Amino acid sequence: MSWLWAIIVGFVLGLIARAILPGKQHQPLWLTTVFGIIGGVLGNAVATWIGVNDTKGIDWIRHLLQLAGAVAVVGVGDMLYLMMRGNRRQTT
């Protein structure tokens, strides 16, 4: 069941990260979900490292760190995806 939650949370984090990032992201939805999962794991690792991973009530700091991790991973992942596909963004 924890894998199912990881996929659901990764999907939601990936979609929110895509909405936060400016411009159009070019990776497919399944890759956005994978990037969201990776960002969530990184956010949890940072939360554990600074000691805010488990608090009484809602862990707002941990959730914000997960979102920040997802935004970073989706942003970098989109650039890597475009480089691997050979497409370049055109700036006007």
C-alpha cells in the first residue's frame, strides 16, 4: 500500500510542480509522476536531516520541502528530457 501512496503523492507533487514552473514542460505525464516521486523522497530526506520529518499535527515544513524537491527535479528533469530528445527550446 505504501507504493500506491508514493505513486499518488508523486503524481500530485509532479502536477503541482509543473503548474509552478514557468513555460511549458515537455516530459510525458508518467515521467512527471516519477520526477514527483523522486522530489518527494528528496524532500523527506531533507526533512529528516533537519529534524522536522515527524511533528505533532500536519507536517507543513516536510510537505513544503517535498514540493520544493519536486519543483527542482521536474525542472531539471525537463531540461534533461529535452536534451535527450534533441529538442531545443526556442527563445523569442
